[in-house]
Amino acid sequence: MRVLDLFEYLRRWNAAQTHTQIAAQLSIPKSSLTQLLKTLVNRGYLEYDPASKGYFLGPAVVSLGQRSAETRDLVSVAEGVLADAARATSETCALNVLKGDVSEVMATASGTHRLHYTMRIGDVAPLYATSGGKALLAHLPEEMRRDYLARVTFEKVTPGTIDNVAALETELAEVARTGIAFVVEEFTPGIAGMARPILSRSGFPLAAVNIALPVARYDAALKRRCLNALEDAVAMIRERAHLG
């Protein structure tokens, strides 16, 4: 509560506030406030101005807001792009984002075949079991990826689901090299998928675009068409979201 009160207080003033001012306005004991301010400065959530001896919101707070705004922007521009990709391939397409240890569908466009895979907004899946999840996981900063691999528990969703860290690491290295993730019946029997990540300017995976289709139609020609559609979709989303 103290951290939230502090952030809101500094946002309202939009100017550096001293240790004494903060303690008085928020009724925080000075001894407790000293350690709190030190921690938040070290983590980049606050900055300290030696000239005024004041504290103000730091770049980490701005980064949190930008990440939320980037996700909203991606979703708003992705809907039309996914519809174009679905028309070009006749297969179901979706935009997936990282949500803890799973990927979540944020936008989707259904295929036009009678037999097609359905992805719904809000659907979640393990990162290791879907093409979108693997595309996100492979492009995470190494520290985040290592943390995930150190604690992941594999669930054998289908007989084809990957079930050990060594195999997953090998596959992720290939995804990182090529920029494309594939699955065949790893999350849903009879369904194959492929995905490409949408990276921020700093290289962080903001989202992934995937195409899911029945294995019965998955031949070389359709694979090429889907890969071309994915490449076009990612490029269009990046352009419309001003990701450079």
C-alpha cells in the first residue's frame, strides 16, 4: 500500500518531492521510508535528484505503462491483419501474448474451411506446447527464459507434447535462429501450428502471431502459404503499431 500511495502521490505532484515531504504527506515513519526509497531507486522505479534532494517517478514505472499501451496497440491493429491472413490461408490465425507461464489469445480470426481449428479470446496454453508459446519463450531475455526452464513442470497434454527441458532448449534454439516456431499435435490432437514473434525495438517478444490448421491439410504448399502470411502479418502489425 505504501508503494502504491507513493506512486500516486508523486504522479499527482509531477515534481520531485523530498524525503521529509513524502513522510509528512503519506504518514510513513522516516526510518521505514528511507529503506523503501532506496529499494525503489535501485530498481529504477524512482529517481533521486541530488540538487533538490527530491524523488520522482523513474523509468521502470514508465516502462510498465508502455508495455500495457503496446499490448493494447497490438490488439487494436492485429484484428484486421489477422483477418487478412485468415483470408489468404483459409486457416485460423491468432495473436498471443505472454501471461506468466502461459500464452493467452488476445485476438483471433477463424479459417474459412468447414473443418478448421477454433481459437477464442482468453484461451491460454502452456508456453512449451504451442507454436505461439514457443515463439514467445524462445525470444525472452536469457534470464527470464532460464528462470522459466528451471521451474517448468511439463504436462503431457497429448502424446506428442514435449516433456523435458533438454528437448525444449534444443527446439527453442532453433526457433531463436529461424524466427519460426512449429508444433504438430503437441497441444491438440490433429492440429499443427506455426508462429512468428512480434519483437519490441529492444528485442522483447511483445506477442506472437500463429496459424493453426488440421494436420490433414498440412502439406508443403500450405506450409509455404502460411509462412508467407505470417511474415506479412508480423511486418504489417509492426508497421501499424510503429515498432520500427
